[in-house]
Amino acid sequence: MAREIHPTAIVDPGAELGEGVVVEPYAIIDGNVVIGDGCRVGPHSRITGWTTIGAGNRFESHCSVGAPPQDLKYAGEKTLLEIGNGNTFREFVTIHRGTPGGGGITRIGDESLFMAYVHVAHDCSVGSRTIFANAATLAGHVEVQDHATIGAFSAIHQFTRVGQYAFLGGFTTPSKDCLPYMNTTGNRPPKCYGPNIIGLERKGFSSDSRKALKQLWRFLRSPKMTTTEAVAQAKIELGGQAEVDVVLDFIDTTGRGVILR
């Protein structure tokens, strides 16, 4: 399939474009950029830096992809951005490369939706099949795991983790880790409201899995136990159930603490 490059677009000779790539009016693609088959780069978008993009991605108008990190320590070093396959980036999305001190790479997985004005900062790791609503913002070094949903205008603190299948309501401002499968909402401080039961049912989780997560939540929110005591008790009574084990491991490996209540 032939490439389609609009006459007003600027594509550096050093860029590598796959088959069927469409570059729309006034878009700019700099050298050191690799774009996979079947991607579409919308009007006035710019893709720059040492950026590698997989197949089937769609960039709507005015996207800025692969720009230098907004970090005062950055001095022009070669750092990377890697994007997987089948993602959609809507208007004015911004994604920055990594920093030498943060591992040197920003990564995005497959089949995610980034709505208008979303920002992904340097050294972030975003999994696959995530949803970012309008103007959701990641500070540097944030990890968002597979299937997570980030609500509109949420601002995620640097070095924070968002667990798999987590749901963050609009305007949420977490500075601690957000538990997998759970609904975390609010700001200063946000709170966890337990399993996102409706969302998990829609995504095909069994009634047994949802019941186990409800039981785990009763331990974690108990006023009679500390978090450490609740985790220990949950391991005894609920351990061995897949989703429960994911949450308990997430708590065990937190570096910033987790949001509970």
C-alpha cells in the first residue's frame, strides 16, 4: 500500500515510514523517527526525537510526539520514545521522551485511547488498552498498567503507579499508588471506594472474582486493622485467588504507599 504525504507536510529524509502511512497537511516528521505501517499523522502534528511508533496508530490534529522532556536536568541527550500498535491520540496530545536519569525511555503499549489534551511526561510507562479522558496528565516516571482508565483532568504525581483495571474518576490527584481493580476518586486527598464492580463486570470478570475483591476490600478498609495487618489476614483467608493476589502484590511492592481511605 502506497504512502500518502500531503504536499504541505514536511518529512525529513532520515525518517522511516512504513507502508500505507498517511501524513496530512502541515504535519512535520523529523529525522530519527520510525513510523510503522498504516499509521495516520493528522494536520499540524509534529513527531520528533528518537521516536519509534508501531503499526496502525492514529494521531489527530496538533499532536506533539517525542519532544524533549520538561526537565531542567535534560541537556539534549539521546533519549527515546516507544509507542506500540493500534493507539489513538486525539487533538493536542503531548508525549515526551525519557531522561538519562530516569532510564532514558518513555513507553506506551497497544490499543489505548488518549483523548484531547492528554499529557504523558518523560520516563512514563503506559500499558495496553488504557483510556485517558480529556486533559488527563501524567507527571514524570508514572506507571499506568494495562486496562486502567484515567478520568478527565486527573493529574498523577510523579513516581506514582496506577494498577491494572484501576478506575480514576475525573479531577483525581493521586500522590500515592492507585490499587488495581479499584475506584479511586477525588483530590487533596483522593479516596479509594473499593472495587469498580460495574466496570469489572463489563470487562468480563466473573462473579467469583468480583466477590473475592469485595471480600478483600472489607479487610483493607477495616478500622480494626492496620494495612499491614489487613494484608496479612487477606493472604491467609483469600490468597491464591488471581485478582486478590495481584492487589496484595501491588501493595507489597509500593514505594509511595497506596490510597485506601
